[in-house]
Amino acid sequence: MAIRCRIFRGLVLEAEEDINKFLAAQEVRVLHLAQSESGNHISVTMIVDEPGVMPDEGF
């Protein structure tokens, strides 16, 4: 299990497309999702759990 953070930024439709591509290509469980908007741009922060991935040692 490895917890990772992904940030998607851009126009709403671009960010939505990037998020959909990421979720289709990765086997993850979304733990938390936050969104902020500025004008017509959006930032989405996604904290995910990647099952089967061993976390880095030394932390």
C-alpha cells in the first residue's frame, strides 16, 4: 500500500479529461479529493492509495 498525492490543474474540461485518463490507467482507491477554482481554471488535489505498491523504505 502506498499513499500518493496527485494534482490536476487547468481548464475544467482539461482537468476532467486528465483525471479520467489517470483513473482509467491506474488501479487506485481515492481517499480524499479537494477542488479549488479561480476564474475558469480548476485545481483538483487527489490523495490515492495504490494497492500492491510497497512504500519507500527509510521514512
